Amino acid sequence: MTLNVKKELEQNTLTLEKVLTSIWELISDGAVNSNKPFHTPVIGTVSNDSAKIRTVVLRKFDLEKLLLIFHADIRSNKIQELIENSNLSWLFYDPTERIQVRILSTAIILTEGELFETQWNSNQLMSRRCYTITEKPGTITKFPSSGIPNQFVERLITESESELGKNNFAVAASRIKSINWLFLKSNGNISAEFNFTENGIIQN
């Protein structure tokens, strides 16, 4: 159940515990529900001392390990940037609830292992097809092109054919270091901040 921040403020019952619980609920819901605003957050990476931002799909949230996960092509610029600098920022915003959540995290890039296999297997075939492109994502072409091989453009790819893209698949798993929560309010915004230690305990 979504936290009614306005009501909690009016009744003077809003607590940091309630705020943090609502953050976990919004992120968890966003990871499994494509209709929710938190399903498509913006991420920020660092490249040559400048900020780079993109929209990604939140594929999984592991509350126990404080992990936020998205998928990408290993050849993409954002993955290369994270390999060089693991600092990763997330921006979530729900316009209906008027809640913004900013998260600082540290990312690792996985191309093998149990989590990698689980995430690859969770992809639908139409998603796997995107990893069969032969050129690096962002390659300049003379004409508009998805980069997907012609034989896969007009039909659904098969399970065995989809394996052609597995070598290009990467999992970006980032561990939450801090969270900034903001409730937009016409007569004064309300914010809260949470910091986490290496073992997940909230710092004062």
C-alpha cells in the first residue's frame, strides 16, 4: 500500500521508518510492474569527468542484498563507463505521488555466474533478440537501423537462435550506498536521507 505522505504529515505520524518502507515498496513494485513509474528509472554514469544519463529498465531489486539490477549490451558505452568507474546514480520519480528517489550505488558488471544465468533466462525471446546485433550499440549508420540481423527482424527468434546474443549480454548489479527521498509539496518540500554500511545497516 502506497504511503499517503500528505495524510501522514497532517497527522504528524510520518517517520523515517515509514518513508524507507515506502521506498522499498515503490522500487519492488517497479521491478515487476512495467506500468509503474519506477520501472524505468534514469541512471547516471561518469565518462571523462562528465555525467552521462540514460533511461533503463529496472529488471530486479534484491532488498536483502540492496541490489538494483539492469541489463545491457556488454559493448555499450554505459557498461564500458561502469567498468572504468563503478559509481552509478539512479533517479526514480512518480509524478502521481510526487515522490523522487535518488540513489547512489556501486556497480559490478556480470557476464557469467548464477545471477547472470538467472537474468539471461528471465529474458523473453524478443528481449534476447536485441543482443544479436552484430555492431556495437550506437554505431552510426547511413540509414535508420535497429542493427538486428535481417533474418530476425520480421519473425520471433527461437530459443536456440537467441543464444547467439548471450555473449553480448551483461548484467549491471549495483549495491545501494545512500538514498535521498523527496516529497514535492507546494508549501515546502520534505526530504529524507538514508546511508548504508557495507553490511546493509543504516548509518545514523
